[in-house]
Amino acid sequence: MTDERGEFALPALPTGQYRLQIALQGFKTYTNEGLTLGAGQVVRQTFVIEVGALAENITVAASA
């Protein structure tokens, strides 16, 4: 979750490769794959998400 400015922090992540996914209903999902973090590294990035098409899931169940 973000704060009121849309910012978030993920402190103390272990070194390695990460996949970041930003999703909110009504917006296109943004995925950043192959994000590599080193020891003690601080990364600051800006993301712009776009308004997306609305989607609905409908489940129909029937019994005889």
C-alpha cells in the first residue's frame, strides 16, 4: 500500500532479483521484472500507471 503521496518503501530486502507489480482496480497493471538489488542498495523509481478498461468476473453455477 502507498501513503497519501503514492509513495511506498520496502526496507531491508535481501540481495537478489525481484518482480514488482503495481495494480489497482480501474488501472492497467504495471509489472517490472528483473529488478536486481545489491547489498545496502537504495533504489528510487517513479512509475506512471494508466487508466485501464473496467473488467468484470461473473461466475455462474447451476445444479440439476
